[in-house]
Amino acid sequence: SIQLPDGAFPAPDGVPYTFDTGQIMRGLCAALGDVDGAEAALRKACDWMLTQVAPNGQLLTPSTEQWTDIASDLIHTYALPPLAQAGKRLGVKEYEEAASFVLAYYKQQKELVPFNRLSHFHAYAMEALCEMGEIELARQGMADVARVQRKDGAVPAYPDVEWVCSTGVAQYAIVWYTLGERERADRAMRYLEKIQNPSGGFNGSYGKGAKYISGAEISWGVKYFLDATLLKQRAEGKHA
């Protein structure tokens, strides 16, 4: 109902962001066959995303105003799996080809793989690489993360800080389960269970000097914790 006529989805400020539209495309892919109108909305969103592909393969966005100074263009890798999945599900080869073309651009960016930014945003790229079949690149990035994971399972929000981004830890657990590194993933999950608020939610960050939405519960922390929990149960042979 909020989709714009050109197929994009607006942020709260009314301006569309390519990353946000990609997130909604993930939901639309999951809703295919179950929700009326999902297919038409997904096709429109994919067609719009193609208009954001630059000639060199970079994925553009109409605005970056709400990114502040902690996000970067590298999060756009996370918009590629739903574009590729939509191509497969809808039988539109152009979507799959565009996702591969854009991925090739980001694979050339030397800053993509290293853990050199907020864990939450680095983890977007690691999960996207896994989803796009770039397992070895994901392993390289996660090797950086493994080096700074603490005994209690926590991963610092940045390699050189003490505080922790809860969402980043949950996302890293997802990637570790995906890569078959269950011990590290389980440790991350035990840490999250320890810091989980009595409400069941998670603040954006914890610890001395925490700077990522430390004073409020955020929905995306819970979302990735639940995703990781599902993978944990599957790793343990449980059905969820």
C-alpha cells in the first residue's frame, strides 16, 4: 500500500532508499503465493532497482541522508540476494544477471571483506556473500571477526572498541551457522541470551561507550536473533 508508483518504497522521510527497498523485496519473495499482490509489487520493486544500477555495476540510491556516518555503500550487497531470488522465482533472467553484475563490482572493492566498520553493517555483507555463493570471501571476512570474538561469545562493535552491537553479534551467528562454524555461533548465541532484556528485546548496543542506539530497543536486533535461533535449532537437528 505504501509502494511508490515507480516501484520503490519510501523511508519515513518519504524518500526511497535502495537498501530499504531490497529489504522489502526479501519479504515479498517470502510472501509469493501467500499474499495477494506480492508478485506484482515484487516485479515493480525489481524493475525499479534495475534503474539504480550504474554502468560500472555500483548500486545507487536516491538518498543517503538517513545513513549518518556509520553506514556505507557496501550495505547494498544485501539487496542483491532478493533481486537474484526474485529472478529465479519469477523467471526473469534480467534480475539475476543484474544481481551478478552488481556483485562483481562490489567484489572489486577492497573494503568489502575486512572487518573495518560497525559489525552490523559488516555482517550485512558477510551474509550477502554467503547467499550469493561467495563462501570463500565470507570466510575471509569472518576470519577477521573470529580473531576478535571474546571467550564469552561477544564480538566488539568495531575491532578496537569494548562495546558490543547486539544486532551485529546475531548476524555473525547466522553467518557462522551458515558456514558450519557452529561452536563460534553457539558462543555468540549464549552471549546474546545473557544480555537479552527482560522484555525479550535487545538494545542497539551494550557496554561502556556504546554508541549505536544504546538507550532503546530495536526491532532488527530481535529479527536477527530469531533468524539465528532458527539456524541453531536446525544445527541441533530440531524442527522449528
